[in-house]
Amino acid sequence: MDIKVQFGGGAELLFDNKKHYDISLPSKEKPWIIGDLLFWLKEHLLKERPDLFLQDNSVRPGILVLINDTDWELMDTVNYEIQLNDCIMFISTLHGG
Amino acid sequence: MLDEKIATLLKDIKRLKDKLREKEKLLFVHLQEKNNNLTTCKYSKGLTKEEITRYSRQMLVKEIGLEGQLKLKNSKVLIVGAGGLGCPVSVYLASAGIGEITIVDYDDVELSNLHRQILHTEDDIDHPKVNSIYDKLHSINRNLKIIPIKQHMDSHTIKQLLDSNTFDVVVDGSDNVATRYLLNDACVLNNIPLVSGSALQLEGQLTVYNYNGGPCYRCLFPVPPPPETVTSCGDGGVLGPVPGLIGVLQAHQTILILTNSSDGVLSQRFLVFDGSSATFRNVKLRPRNINCAVCGDNPLITELIDYEQFCGAGAHDKVENINILSKTQHIEAEELPKKLGTSLILDVRPHLQFDLCHLPYTTNLPFAEIEKPDALDLVKRLVKNIDADNEVIVLCRRGNDSQRAVSLLKQKLSDLPVNFLNVKGGLHAYSKYVDSDFPDF
Ligand SMILES: [Zn+2]
């Protein structure tokens, strides 16, 4: 299943400094949910310390997850069933001024 | 000769500017007295003749009109931060005729601020940022009430400020996590909308918290980020127009809030600008969390807490120096010159910083890469070629990463017959105590 994964706000630094990935998730029996994707990303794309991305089976504090430009809190967070061509974005909040 | 002429002129200009500032102060006292007796234009309502002309171009916009302008005139706004965001925010709000603007910042102007903090000039360096802003805003509009406060914002100072003033909007132009939580909680407890902006490198973010039942900062981020994941402008860099853009949008949001144009207010919405692709994203956010620690139905936080403790980081964007090595593992910056060309010296700053400026006879090996096998192999190979003293000197910008590197190298390469030594205070100390020609940044 082809989807887009994007990173911003510095989260891309954990993923080889690339902001856009087109990825193809292998087919599996149960539907892909965001929770599965987090671990898939950790296994396949994450280049730095895992605790800078994941904590307690979710993203670490300070990272906002967007599913097609909507906060994942409005989409059942880790349990959201990923659809073909979805765009999942991980954006770290900035604090500078 | 030329240097002398330039120095004399700069001195003269400074003297004249100080004199000018004195006269402006005196003028302001008289103007205030005059304004107290100023009558509004008999042909209109609530504004003077001069104000009608000055603000006519924005009052001709139907969303503002006379009514909107009167609202702006009767508003009080607090801006926290007089930097990359605070400058554009304050200049647009002052120009738009906000009745009273309080601006708070603890810092003095530095040369490395000027590329983005557009209200400060060369002559303002080493002066408080809030005074510099005060002067510039007054030169735009002498009739405005601008209140500069040179103060560090913490639970105590903000409480004092909010207890003695009624602000309609607070603008967050701060540069650190602790202040962002502080302002959020203070705004929730005092029921004030918070216009929050931030910027780093080529990206900017903007949203409005605590507006018309919308979410607050804690609804989105109940737990602060791990301090090591937070990058400051001083480390990560920032392109001037990015905070410029976000600051201008913060001023715009403030005006929308003050004129009750609620459709345009970014409440429960998050605007992200990515300057690397010149794209905006307008993201839909969660609503207020009824279980939020501060704005929830049964809040746990009912008064301000210690935010530096809560975040595990100071309420500023300066680096806190560490000291993790024993006394024998350091050398002073003054000892560096005689080591250049004779000892192996590793500069562990990122490549970008090394490219900006570096000492001769130093090898760049970024701290972020130092644990990787390639880097360790490189150190082993380099060590083979050294003959003198069996020492490897490790250097960075301020002397913190170099300590971490010494500790790591010592541990990873314990079988090597060398002594790893840190340069105390790094290149900052070299520039300060050895050679002031080395750029300070
Ligand atoms: Zn909240």
C-alpha cells in the first residue's frame, strides 16, 4: 500500500534529514494502523536514537502527528486505519523566536 | 588615521543620539499632557482628526471601519520577546494604532541579532532590546503608549504584570519551552487569548491558544519535550524572513482577535510555513481537552508553577555549560597556540560551523558522528601519526560537546595509548582570551 510520510520542524533530522518519503507498506492480514507504522518507521527509516522519536508505544512529547493535515487526536491516534495514498506527517514543535 | 576618523564620528553620532533620546523623552512628557486634553474630531466619533487620516487606509477595509479602529485604540496587548518575532509583531501593532503595548524582554541587542530582529540597529548593540524597540515604535507614532519592561518572565513577574493590567491579547514571541508553558498557563488562568508563533531555520509555526473555548498549549502538548530535542536559533540557525513572516502573521491574528473577526482566528488550527518549499499548511487541531491539566473541566493547575523545573530546562535559549570531566582532562584556551601544528586537534563542531571559520591544523569530526565506526577508525588512524605527548586535543564552540566527546572517546578507545583533553570554553574562549580576530558567534 503506497502512502506518503513527511517530517517537519526538525523531526526530519531523525530520518536522514529527508522531509518526504514515498513508501510502500507490505500487505498483511490485519489492516495497517498508525501504531504499526510507527514501528515500521523505527525499523526501516529511523537513523537516530529511537527514544527521540518513540516513547511508550507512541511518538515522544513535542511531536504532532497529522493524518492528511488533520491532528491524529481527531482520527483515533495510533488506532487509525491507514488508507491508500494517505499522507502521514510528523512535525516537531518549534520554540525559537 | 582612517580608523581614528571613523571612531570619532561614531562617538559623535552616539552622543547626538543620546541627546536626541533625551529630547524625545521630554517631548513625550509634554505630548502626554497635551493628549490628555485632546478633543476628538467634531465631525467624527472617538478619533482625532490626525488619527482618522493616519489610519484611514485600514479603516477603509470594511472588516475594520471606524468601529474596529476604536477597538484597537482601546486595546492593551502584551508582547513577550523583543526578538525575531517581537520586532515585526510590535511594529505592525504599533502602526495599526493599538492603544497600549507592553513589551517585555530581558536581553540586550547583539550583532548576531540584527539579521532578523529588524527594529534593532548597530547603535543599539549592548542596549536593552526593549529600549531599542521603544525608540523605534515612538518614531512611528509619538502618541502611542508603549511600555518597555526589561525583565525576565517567570511565574512571579508575569503574575505581577497580569494582576496590575488587563490585557486583551498576549503575544508569545519567546524563544524557549519553559516560557511557552508559563505564558500558556498564565493566559488560561487569566482568560486571555495567546497568539503563539515560533521559528527555526526555514520553518515557522503559528496558532492561537485559549480563544473562544479552543485548545491551549497543554491540550496539545501535555508533556514538555525532552530538553535534548529542543534546538535554539543560536545553534540551529534561522533565516530572517521566516520569523519575520510569522511575526507579521501574529500581528494580523492579534488584530483579528481585537476586532472580533473570529472566523480568521487560528484557534484549533495550526499554520506551518516551510521555507524550503515555500509552502503553507493549515492543519486542523483537536478541540480543548476536558482533562487538560490547566484548561480542563477539573484543572490540576490553578496557580503558576515552576516552569524551568517542569521543563527540565532554563527559561532562555542560551546554552548551559556542563562540567563532566576531571581537572586533569582540560587545557586552557591560552595553551592552544603552541599545540597548533604539533598536536592532534579534533574540532567536533558540525561541518557547517567548521566551514564558517576554524583554526589551522585542526580536523573536523562532528560530535553527532563521533560514535559511528568510521569516525572511531579515523581517530585511530590519526592517532598512529602523532608522536609528541600522546595527547589528542578536543575542541568545539563553547566547550560542552568537546567534553562529551572526550568522555566518549576515552570510553570507546580505551585501548589507545593517548590522553584525550578538552579545551575549556572552546573557541569562544580562544576568541576572547587568545585572538579576538577569531569570529565570535
Ligand atoms: Zn488545555
